[in-house]
Amino acid sequence: MIDFISRFDLKKYLDNFLLCNLFLVIFSAIFFIISLIMDINGKSVFLDFFRRIWEPLILPAITILIFSTLLIAFISWLKKKVLPEEEDI
């Protein structure tokens, strides 16, 4: 079982997915700022496009980013609580 997990290295793929998700959220924020500037100048095409992709693409990406951050924080908190008792030599 351990050979199966180490062969596919699930953590590496998960880290790569979360990194791509982070860059998607950053790119979306930059695109939103640019589309707001374009809307102020009278061209609302970019803001309309942003509104179309908000629910199916950007909102799940933000949700995954926040959930993974909270999960990682919870796991590291658990490791700090459990491991100091075991490493006390």
C-alpha cells in the first residue's frame, strides 16, 4: 500500500493543484481590477465576462483556496499538539 502511494506521490499532485488554484485566484483578482477600470471607461465587455465566469470558475477556486488553507492550519495545529508529547526525550 505504501509503494502504491509513494509511486503516485499524491501529495505532490495535490500541492501542484493548489498552486495552480492560487495562481488562478490571483489572475482572477487582477482581471477583475482591469475589468473595473475598463467599465469605468465605458467598456463593460470584460466585466460582463467576469460576471459570467464568477459562479462556475472563480467562486469554487476561492472556496478551494480558503478550505485548503484552513485544513493545512488545522493539521499543523494538530501536529504541534501531538508531536511534542512524543518527541519529549
